[in-house]
Amino acid sequence: MSDSPTRGAPAATPTELFDLGGKAALVTGGSRGLGREMALAFAQLGADVMIASRKQDSCDQTAEEIRRATGRRVIGRACHVGRWKDLDALADAAYAEFGAVDVLVNNAGMSPVYPSVDAVGEELWDKVLDVNLKGPFRLTALVGTRMAQGRGGSIINVSSGAAARPTPDVIPYAAAKAGLEAMTIGFAHAFGPRVRVNAIQAGPFFTDISKAWDMEAFQRLARERLALRRGGEPSEIVGAAVYLASRAASFTTGAVLRVDGGSA
């Protein structure tokens, strides 16, 4: 069941274009923040969803909340995305539960703070690259291969403005996200035409990470560098995610879509 239109077929209505009924989605980092909002939106549009995160209790709680709100089948699965074997098990679990994965969102990420670049040790470097780059590579390779051999699908990688506009305090994270965007284009060609692979370059959102921000400094920065003069609410990621997941994006692949409030 490909989401690519057939030439000469009747045009779908806008409602039909964004309908995810009969689809199954797998969202890493899905228990909170942007991942939770995307998982909820997919379920609201008819998809069954597997939420993956490091803590099983957090996955289960979010899955139950979304299940009650939407009536869809929503499952939580503990997984450390930086561990190769965990990702093999996650992909197998998703296919065992749903029979197929139509939408994969590589959303899990981390960006530890460090006092100076010379203080970045090998352990921190490896941890950041494992979660933000190695994990998405492995899961995309596993799920994308099955998608391409089956009924197709959509893969969405959640990147960051740091990939294009790195600052000294996030260099390992920025390097990983830049690699993720390059990987997005490569996988789009590897799995086309049956699988679309795109990235969302997310700007500053008010998620759990923002609790550690100096809000006065951020507000000054937003007024100077963001066209919308503010940070984003987690729900504001939904439009881009639903577009890329759905038939509405049937001719969009290998793209990096900025959702950042107009960052300069």
C-alpha cells in the first residue's frame, strides 16, 4: 500500500491526504516533548503507534494517555537508541505487534552540557553520537529496508538548527545532527521510490530541555534572531510531522524542513 499517487487516479481530498487510518507508526523519544506530540497526532489521525523511550514506565504512561484520548492501539517499549542490539529488538517488536511500520520517527536525542570544548571527553562524545546519529542510522536501515520490500512508508528524522548554525556549547550534538541530515538524503536515494525519508530541522521548543534555559537571555535572543520572536510550543511540530508522514508529502523526499520560528 504505497502512498504515491497513480497517474490518472482521482485527486484525493485534503482530508484523505492527511488520513493515517490503517497505518502503524514507531516514534523514538515518544514519551514526552516533541515525540509525544507527534505520537498523539498520528493516533488522532487513525494510526496505531509504538512509543519507544529509555524508561518503560514513562512509555507505558504516555501510551495509556494517548490510548484513552484516541481509542487507537498505542504500545510503549523501552529502548536505548544508542545501543545497536536494542534497536534490532525494537524493530522486531514493532513488526511483531503491527505486521508493518508505515511511519518511523527518529526523534530521540540528547545534548549534554559541558564547560568548555577541551572538557569534552571521549565518553561524552561517543554518547552523543550514539544516540543522535548511530541509533537513527541503524533503525532507519532496519525499518527502511523492510518498508522498501513491503508496502513503502515514510521516515522522519528530527534534526536541529544546530546542524546548520552550531554554537560552541553544542559542537558534538551539532556534528551528529549535521550527519543526520546528510544521512537523510542518502537514505532517500537508498530506499526510493517506495520509501520517503525527510528531516525536520527543529528550532528552540519549550520542552523539558528548556527548563534549564536562562529564560531572560533566551527571550533577548529570540527577539534578535527569530522572525516570530519566540520559542515554539511542542504541539507546533505536529503540522510538519503529519505532512511528512502522510500522502500529502508524496513528492517530498530527501528534504530538510525548517520548523524554527524563522531563525537567522
